[in-house]
Amino acid sequence: MPLDWDKVVMRYAEQPYLTTKEGKVQRVAEVTETALIIDLPGGRQYVRRKNLEYAVALIESGRKIRTVSDYRQMVEDDRPTYAWAILRDFGYIVEWCLE
């Protein structure tokens, strides 16, 4: 099932936090049409929608994205820690694997 962006918007509007693989909790400040914006101590960072959608397409085609490194290598080095957490929040990544 493709990534439903409306569900992404609703999820982070209702519960604006994500937890990274390392257990760090970060606040999602906003979800736009093109990205999730995450508040970090050093400023805001963006996770692009097109990269998340590409990752979902890879997963649906049978590719395995189990780790942050997998995301970085197969998709893009576009905030892979946060992208991994978002994909896990939506059930595309179900295993906690060591890198």
C-alpha cells in the first residue's frame, strides 16, 4: 500500500513526536505537501516526501529496509534516522535490527 500522505499529516498533527532507533524523541513541527519538518536543537530539519514514497515503493517491491544504513544506501542520505522512524511508525519497518 503506498504511503498515504493524508495519514502522515493526521498522525503527526495528533501525536507530533517520533522516536528514533536510538530512543531519542523528536518533535515533528509541521507536515507540508513536500516534507516533514522536525525540530532539533540545532534547527529544523526536513525529511522529503518523495524519498519516503520511494522507500515505500522499494519495500512494496520486496526490498528490505531494516536499518538506517539500508535507508541511506537504497534511498538517500536525507535524514535517514528520522525517515526510518517515520517508516516504522507507519508499519513499513517492523523489525528492530542492529546496524
